[in-house]
Amino acid sequence: MHYIEEENLYEFAIIGPETDIHDRLHYHSLFAMLQEAACLDVDRHGFGADVMDRLEACWLVLRMKVNMTRIPKWKDKIYIRTWSCGFQRVFFNRDFDIFDSDKNKIGEVTSVWVIAHHGDHHPVRPQTIPGMEMYESAKPSDRKVGKITPISLSETDAKPILKKYADFSDIDRNMHVNNTRYVAWSLDAFYKEMAHDFEIKELSINYSSEVKPDEEVLIYRTQKENSVQVDGFEVKSGRHVFSTEILC
């Protein structure tokens, strides 16, 4: 990966382990690239991990929506452009464009983030961080990433389709399951009862509760009229963890 300064693009080369049985880029691999582009972009503007660590804070993503017109494949290069769309209250909006190797746009992404305290992950008011006022003048996004209504376990007779564990390889530097793993879990549930030749055009995910090391998550799959919804619930507490909506 490298940065093309004159075009404000981050370049990523797709390797084999990032692709599925059809050589298409996994969505959780794409989310990892989006996360990395966002991290590098805030670092360029003075609010990267090193600075946030000194402030005992971190960036956390709350919602993300990805629309793809074409899924890139193994050995392809893609380019990601990302920019801040400012903040409202404690919520930061960030958009992305995804391009193929010929710089044709193949995807659009919008997302919502917060700055959180390292210890308890409670939101931090942006105004308390020096220099953050630069984002107040950013152009608001015209893209929308809505909230997904979780299923109600008390009102459904659905059975969990998968159980996942917060093992060592799922945990990131914020000491919880990384956001990309929920995407992978969602796709595991989606394909559990689907033919494997579906190409996903749109994926939206809401993160509602973090999962800590060694916790277990039960995952439910709900068929809707034009989409599939996947929800995760932590086993012991019963709390809702995430909702994902998938359209083909």
C-alpha cells in the first residue's frame, strides 16, 4: 500500500488470502482496507493513533455502508480516497470512494465514527481535543447510513445459525473484536444457506456493543423481502452486538 499525494489516493494490492472461492475480494478484507485508509488519513491531518494514544483516546466506527458496482479480484489493484465530512455532537462522518486499477469508480462508502476514551470507550466531545475545530467547517456528506432495527429475541422463534468466539486473532489494539470480524461473521451467516455465486452489491453494518476477549456471540439470520439481515447477541449478557443488512 502507498499514498498517491497528487490524487489523494491510497493504493492497495489484493492478495490471495483476501479473496473468496471465486477470487473476489472478501468484504471483511475491503473493510480492513477502508479502516486502514481512514487511519492513515486522520494521521496525515494530525489525529492518528500516536496522537490519540497520548490523549488516551481512540477512533471507533459505529456504522458503515458500502455500495459496490463491481467487486475487484485477486491480483487487482484498487485505490481508496477518503475524507472527513465533519462532525455533529460527538459523531464524525467519513466518506470513501473506491476505484479500480484504471481509476474508474467502483464503489461508494459512508460511515459514522466517534472518538472514545481508551479505558471505558465512552464518547469524547470533539471540542475537548485541540485542533479538532478544523473538522467543523468540513462539507457535510450527502450519503446516508441509516440505523438497522435489530431483531427482537423475545418476538422471534428464530434459532441461531452460528456461534462465534472472541478469540485472540479477533482482538485489536482497542481490546475488543475488530470491526472487520463482524463483517466476516455476517458473511459466514449469509452464505450458510445461500448459493455461493451471489455477488453482494450493498452491505450496511451497525455496531451496537463491543465484544471483549473470550466472549461468545450467537448469530441469527433473517430473510427479508429484498435483503438478508444478520444480528449478533453476546451469549451471557444477551446484549445486542451488531446488525448487518446485505443486498445482492
